[in-house]
Amino acid sequence: MNELTGTGVSPGVGFGPAFVLNWEPPVPEPGAGHGGDAEAERARAERALADVAADLEARGARVGGEAREILNAQALMARDPGLATGVAGLIDAGASAARAVYEAFGAYRAMLAGAGGYLGARVADLDDVRDRAIAVLDGRPPPGPPASRDALDGPPGPYVLVARDLAPADTAALSPDVVAAFVTEEGGPTSHTAILARALGVPAVVACPGAASIAAGTPLLVDGAAGTVRPAPPDADVAAALGIAAGREAALAAVTGPGATADGHPVPLLANIGGPDDVEAALAHGAEGVGLFRTEFLFLGRSAAPGEREQEEAYLAVLDAFPGGRVIVRALDAGADKPLAFLPPPRPEPNPALGERGLRLLRAHPGILETQLRALARAAARSRADLQVMAPMVATAEEAAWFAAACREAGLPSAGVMIEVPSAAVRAADLAAEADFFSVGTNDLAQYTLAADRQVGALTGLQDPWQPVLLDLVGLAVAGAAERGRPCGVCGEAAGDPALACVLVGIGVTSLSMAAPALPAVRAALARHSREECVLAAAAAVTAGSPYEARAAARANLPGLAELGL
Amino acid sequence: MTQRQVTVEAEVGLHARPAATFVQTAAKAPLDITIAKGSGKPVNAKSILSVLSLDVRKGDIVVIAAEGDGADEILDRLAEIASAP
């Protein structure tokens, strides 16, 4: 059998014998009726749907996390009042409970399938609820994959679960010890198989034609990044594929502790978070603190501004996770594109990115900033974390001075500014005279420097964080900060690219903040290179003529990246 | 009839978690509650399948309506859920 190709939706390499889950869900015959007691039949249907809902909720409660949400959403489908009305009507018209369930689901199924995209992918969830309910009515509950390897014949070790499609209820309870990979004939990148595989850290290939005809027990080598499935591969290929994957994982996992270059130059590695819910992932990936705490979650979608106490508790929940660590909070960053319901509606702005946003909006409504800064000061007083506050969308030294004064007024010791506007980078020395630190937001800096709207997909080439001009501006910000002895970090997407992170350190950036999952690779990349190598890589990138050349030139000076498989 | 008109702000629209939270909150209220997309046909706000079928995306406007004691309170909560980012 030849190699099969599908869509890789969860990276990693897995190898094991195929366990083929073959369950043909029962389809009640059209016209199947009940014995005449409609009331009893309705009760039977209600009980079956309630049983399925309870079973899904129980499975969700056992596993928790994302799987629980998915299973609870399925349970909501089983408990849907509109569906129940449809089922009862069909039974009253003479249909058997099973046939009524089948047809009542069918009406919604057609609507979801017709919408395609994300909703189309929910059809599989809906079908699973329907099939489970019909199976309960038939007295034949559906089989699931074995939850332990002991139940199977053959050599020990995890198996590759192969199916036409997988239901969340089946996959949620599995662990990487039991399952080496998932392969499905159907499904897509937003299917729940994909989401749960990523949550479990199990490689997965979906939308893989031919998967359903794989024979049980066939050894399979699955590459969840490339999207390939190789039946009965030679031993040497298996060893090589597993070796590369294990080597990369081990290399990344082996580097722990605070961020530093190979020669010991410290570079604190921090996480970008959007609220207390993100703290767990930040800690799990070894964040030393928070470099960008976005506070919009407290304000958006509210009919009244959040009170000082409510804000204080939310800030404290984050601060308490990093005793002794640094937490940089960004003051509310709203604008015409993210309006606040409790403020007068903004005047229409033809170009919100250049409008009254960020610090400009806070200056127009100083009461909001005052409350936020007071809440932050109160939280800081109750915590052992090092709280710093920074302003978004600062263009001039005068704005930086205004914000710093507001922070001092509130009793906050450290007030910084984001460097997102080219004017702020070019006149960084002036801003550094007013602000205690800088944090470069590379995404907005790219948008404003290259005049390329972030929301316009056709302009992504101009948004490339490797644009050499962005490196120039980061260099200006670093130099301006250094004149006053101020630190200058980066908290944009650029900081999470292992090669670019090394370049930024070479330019003189003092800390890096990124989405938590990017931390291990950046930590490992820095640990492989000396500060000198980072400086050379930066010099090569800055003199390049294009983003492509800058990337290539930097990588040529960073030999450790290839060793790490990055 | 009391109603609220809000713009859906969540990236995923009124799907996934926002849809589940919305429906669960509506289901707890002892009132009939409907939701419509724009000027479309109102559907039962307690039915996850009906709410999903509206296919409400980020930026869409929805109209949530109820009648009776406590309508204002529950509509405020549902409007907040529907407009949360």
C-alpha cells in the first residue's frame, strides 16, 4: 500500500499498529412506526436523548479542559428544546422513536451542512449525538476505541487510531500513552478531532483519502505536520523519523530556566496574555513574567465601566502567579474599531488605525485611566510581583510625559510606553527622558511604518516582521533607551520567532515577550548562540535588501537553529 | 415586547463557547426568548441548534427579545454575552 496524504492538523510523528474503528451507525428505516402508544414512545425518545446528554457531560467532566467544552456543547444539542418538539411531533404522526430522532436531526443537519466552513464541521458533532441516541433506542451502545493498550493483541505500545471520522466522546478520554496518532478519512482543520489531538499533543492527519480502507494491525508511520501516513514503513525509516522528532523535542525540553544566550547574557522571556485565564499556559511554558498584559477583556462588551475593585482583583490574579517576577500591564487600548459601550459612540473614523485610539482615547476620557491606574496600584500593594504599566499608541515625548505623570499620581513606580509609531522610535531618546522603559510592538510598528493596514490580507508581505526597516527602527528605539539607561523589550509577534528573537537580542533588545507556546523554542535558540553570534546575525539582517534576504542572512549566522530543527 | 440590539464581537461569532454560554443562560430564564440575525426570522434562544443555524459571524447585528417579568434583566445579560469579544 502506498503512502497516503491528508491534512496534517496536529504536529509530531507517531508510529504504531492501526486500530480501525469501524462502526456503521444504525439508520432506522423510512416509515418505521411505533406500536400505537405515542405517549410511551415519546417518553422513550426523551429518555434516550437525556441519557446521551448525561453520558456526554460525564465524559467531559472526567477529562476537563477543551474536551469538556466540546462535549458539553454536544450535550446541549441532545437537550435542544426545538429538537424535542420535532421528535414529539413525528412520533405523534406515527414514527418510531428512532426514526423520529433521525428525521428531527436531519432538518438541522441540512442547515448546518449548507452553511459549510465552521458550521459544516459541526455536522459531525450533530451526527454523533443522533447516532448515540438511536443506538441507545436500539439497545446497542456504540463501541469506542480501547482506553488501554492491554485490551489489544500484538506488540505493546500505543496504537494509531484509524476511522472514517472520530467523535469527541471517543477521543477525549485517550492519552498519548495509548494512542500514537489519529488518522481519519474525513474531518478538517477545525474538526474536533483536530482540536482535541492538539490539546492531547497527539499527531493527527485528517481528510486522508484511503484511510478507512487501512487493514487493522497495519503498522503506520504518521507525520502530523506533513500530513502523511506510511503503511508498513521500513524499520530504518521509522527510527529516523522518530529520532528527528524526539531529538527536537528533547532539545527544546532540555533548556529550562531563565532566558539567556550561550555565554550567559540574560534575556528575560515573558508571556503575552489577555487575562487571568492565560496565566496557566504562561507558567507551563516557563514564562519568567508577563511582558504584555492586555486589559481590554475587562472593558469590551460592557455596558458600564468595570469598577476599581473588580479590576484590582483581576490584576491581582495575574500578579500572584509571578511572585518576584515582572508583570507589564498595558493600559486600556481601545479605538473606533473596538468601541466601548459605556462611552459616547465615537465619531465615525474612516481609518480607525490612525484615529483617536490607545493613549489618545484615554486622554479624552481621563477618568477611565485614573480608575485603572488606581486599581493597579492597589493590586501592586497587595502583591510581591514587580508591576509595571505602559501606554499604547504613544507618538510624542509630550504624551509619554503625560502618561508618566498620571502613573506617578496614582503611586505607580514604573511607567513605560509602547513603541508602535515610527515617530516614537525615531525620537526614542526624547521619549526615554520621560518614560521608564520601552516595549516595541512590532505588529503595529510594521503597519504604521510601511503604511500597510493589518486587516488587509493582500498586504501581509509588507507586514513581514523581517522587513529590514523594522530592524532599523528597533535599533533606534534601543539606542534612544540606552542613552538614558532604560530597558527596551519587544512584545510583538517578532519576539516569538526563534531566529528573529536572536537578531533582536543582537540589536540590543533587553527582554522578549510572546505567546506562551513560542517560549520553549526561543529559549532553546538563545541558549545555542552567544551574544556575539546574535550581534553578527543582526548586522547581517539589517544590511539585507528584503525580508527574505534578511531571514536567510540571519540564519546563516545562527547555526544552532538547524541543529534544533527550527 | 422588550428587545436588545447588539453587534457580535467574538472572533468566532455566536458559535462554540459564546453560543453555548448564550443558550445555557437563556435556558435558565422562565420566559420565552428569541434571537434574530438582523431583520431575519426570530428563533428560540434556548435552542443551540437554532442559534447555530443563524450562522451569526463577528460584526453581525442580532436582536434578542423577550416579554414578561425579568425580561430587562435577562436581556441585559444575554446582550452582554452576545457582544463580548
